[in-house]
Amino acid sequence: MMYALAPVVVVLVALPLVVARADILNLLFLVFLYVTLSQSWNIVGGFAGQVNLGHAAFFGIGALVTRQLWLSGWPFELTFIGSGVIALAFALIVGVPTFRLRGTYFAIGTLGLAEVLRITTANALPSVSSLPTQVVASYNLTARYEVALGLAIACVGAAWLVLRSRLGLGILAIREDEQAAAASGVSSLRHKLLALGLSSLFAGLAGGLFAFYHVSYYPELPFASSWTFDSVLPVYVGGIGTLWGPVAGAALYILIREELALSLAQVHQIIFGALFVLVVLAFPGGLVDAATRLMPRSRSR
């Protein structure tokens, strides 16, 4: 399946050469960003079964690291890599105490962690972060598009490798039955930390991409809890714990949201929320599961 998508990737890479419309490139940039966010959350939430409501913390750390160091004169490539590495290091530090919490307590604990970072950042950096004039003058949307596409491919590819590795089997075993997995020799803490580390790595890189893309924003914005829920909702819509669910969910999420925002600006959030509630109720296993169930029926006819 991954190799069959090679022509699609080639088309997406070459698209900026034949499409000059900034609105299309911006829309696809958002799709790629949300694919990375959703798939990175799916690694820990879907594969390992740990409902992390503090995903915005790692996204915000990545944005903060890239923005601060890049504007201080560091090469963007170095700050971009650093955004993922520092988010990963932070995840490993906080992972040990937070994984002592179970179920709802873990979810609430991670949500509280993200809120602490948001409030701290808002107090420490209250001013708007804006790109210098010379950077704005040379702003290249195609470069942002290509980085976003590459990051989305890397994140999906990493999830694909995890599902086909011995490590992935251990992570999935913990999701199904943590006590049974521990009894069979699977280290629960080790596998959950590895899942959280990989998840936070890509969330941090997505945050670095966010900082590279936006001309100006308040530094606290990437720490907002809305980024966590923007990561979670596409996963549940597409199919939690699946490889392609976050991809399908993120694409649908962005396309519908942006279309409603343009056509029904005053009430688009209400309609958007109601529509996705209906999708989740109609397809509790996600769109990927629904498509899988329909395919055998269509072949049998």
C-alpha cells in the first residue's frame, strides 16, 4: 500500500511547479500539518491506548524552540531539528511520572501539563512574535509546502514501520491488555515511553513547522488546548489505531472546515461540530473501518 502511493507523492511534490494559486498550496499545507499532528497523536493514543490530552504541549514546545532560536540568528534547519529533539526530551522527562497515572487521571494530568505551559508562556512572552521585514519580503510558500509534505510522509512512514516491528507488537499488546502484556515479558513503561517519545518528536517538528509558516502570532497560541483536540478529532473520525485513519480524517477535517468557514462564516463552527458528531456516531470505528466493511460487500455483488 505504501509503495502504491508513490505516484501520489510525486504529484504532490511537483504540484507547486504547475499550480501557482497560493490558496491551494495553503490548504494543502494545512492538510499535511494536520496529518502529522493526527498521526503523531495516534501513535500514543491509538497504538498504545494512552489518551494524551496534552499533545499541544509538545507542539507548543516545538514552535517556541524554532521561533526563538530562528529569530535569534540560528539556521532554520538546525532549529527545526531542535524543535523535535527538545519536545522528545521533555516527553521522556515528564513521561515517567505521568505514566504512573491511569485512565482518566492520565488524560487530565497531561491536559493540566499543557495548560501550565500555556499560562507560563503567556506570562513570560506576552508580546506578538513577528518575522523580521527581510524574512517577510522573501517569504516562500512553496518551501513551507514542501517541508510540510515531507514531514507528513515521514510521520506516516514512521507509524507504518512501528506497526510492522517487534516494538509495535509490544505497544499494541499494552493497548489490548497491559497486565497480560507485562506477564508475557513486555515492559509497559518502556514501550509507553517509546510511543510517547516518537509521538512528541513529530508533534515538536509540527510545532517547528507552524513557527516557520506563520508571519506573526502570540507565543502562547501553539500551547492552546484546541491543538490537542484538533489532533484527536481527525483520528477518531478516520479510525483510531489505524495507519490511514488519521490521514483520511485530517484531510476531511481541513477540507470541510475551510469550506464551511468560507460559505457559512457566522455559523460554521456549530455546523462543523454537529457534522463531525454525526460522522462519529454513524461510523464508530472511523471512516477506514467503514470502508473496509463496505469493500467485501461490493466485491461480493
